[in-house]
Amino acid sequence: MALMITDECINCDVCEPECPNDAISMGLAIYEIDAHKCTECVGHYDVPQCREVCPVDCIPLNPEYVESQDQLMAKYHQLTNKKIKIS
């Protein structure tokens, strides 16, 4: 699943620079996560970095974008232009 930022966001600016996919940007009132770029940090880190640094715990899974680990990894490969190695 992609992640999302709820309206509990306090605009503290710590999540945006942590996103390796540049999926986080400032919206009209709070930060937003582009679900098409969010891989939950799969391929980059073991855990989502935005969730690690968020002081108010306002970054849950987005129920509108259900994705498996394999789908998240495929999205990571697409975003980074890395070829999937098949052995």
C-alpha cells in the first residue's frame, strides 16, 4: 500500500526530505504523498522513513492503494529505472 498523510499533520517539514522517491510534497494545507511514487521505502529501506521521523504519527497506510510487497518492489524498479534480475 502507499502511505498517506492525515489532517493531523503539523507541517513540521521533516518527512519531505526523508522520502527517497520524492513522493511527499506540500499540498494546499498539509503535506501529501503521491501514491504513484510511494513504495513505503521498499527497495530503499526496511521501514518507511517518513513514518520513522513523523512526530505526530499521522502517516497511515492508504486503503485506496492496496499493493503487495512485489508490486511495491516493481514500482521501485520502475521509479529508479533498475532492471529486475531474474535468475
